[in-house]
Amino acid sequence: MTIPVYVAVAQWVLLLSLGMLVVLMFRQLGRQLAATEPAALGPAVGSRAAAIGYTRPGGGEEYFRPGGGTAALLAFAEPTCPACEELVAALNTAGAEGDLGPVRPLLLTSEPLSYLQISGPFRDTSLPLGRVSDEAALRAYRVSATPLLVAIDGAGVVRAAGPAARPADVRAFVQACLLPPAAAATLPMMPASAGPAGPGVMTATAGEERRAGR
């Protein structure tokens, strides 16, 4: 059967239009991902970490106050996020095996604490955990996507911040917490499929710390 010329032309026009639409969609997606790249996720490296209040699962308010000689590792994660579950599972393993060392871990979520029951890693964790409902605190830590890991040294200074999910990421962030002031920390790159923030890391350098007033 012979296809009329006008039908063939119409099919090619439709195919080209669909191709252009796909290209435009990918370009728009790229712009959206660029808006949430790791450079805009988490507090600035070398900055002073902010105090943050949270509600414990058993009730009662607690405050995380950075500094005081104790390094800390803050994990912003949600029980409804698969990549967050991967991060919490890695933190649970690190805590059970003593790989966190002297670093104080703290898991923080912005979702209702009742949601913790739907996630095995959150439900079974023995690490300190709480819910942050203060939008100002979340803005201070620039939690625009999760999972987000923030390494804070004993002086209360942010040494590294960015997306993380794997055990190797946790080990690198723990090391960043314990770095001497003049050292440089380069964290491993997280695969784009591991979380909404996409690939990338934040790097702490001595120059950045000098500009921050260390």
C-alpha cells in the first residue's frame, strides 16, 4: 500500500516536533538541576555552624550547639527518601562498628516523627535523631535537598558539606570533621542516581578557611 505524500510529510513534521520537544525538556531539566547543584546545598565550608533545635522521638526539645571541642556530623535525611535510607543505613553500620570515632552524629528530619516507622534504617537506628520544624534553621543549613551531610569540627566550623549516601562518603566526612585547620579535604563524588542533588562535592581548603576568618 502506498502512503500519500502529504501523510508522509505530516509524519516527519510530527517526528521532528517531538524531537524538538524532548530537547527542550532536557534543557529545562538541566537548568533545574543546576539550580540545586551541591554548591548551593549545605552551609558554606569554613563558616561557623549554627545552633539548631529539634524534637526527639520520645518528646522533648533538644539543641545542637556546635563547638565545645566535640566534632559533629549532621545528617539531614527523610524517611520517605530512598537515598536517605541508604545514608542512614551507612551511618548505622559506622556507628555499630565504631567507625565514627569521637565524632558526634545527629540525624535530622523535617517530616513528622511518625514517618520514621515506615523506614527500616530510621526505625532501627540507635543514633541520636530528631525532627527540625524551624524553617529558619533549615535555611541556615541550606537544606534544599536531601540527603545532606555536614561535617563540623570541634571549634564549630563547617569542614565539609554536601550530598552523601555510601559508606565511603560517611568515612570521608568523618575524616573531614577531624582535620587539622591547615589541612584540605576533598570528598568523593556521589553518583547522580543516589539522590536529588546530583553529583558533586564541596571542598574545604586552607584558603577558604583563611577567608572565613579561621
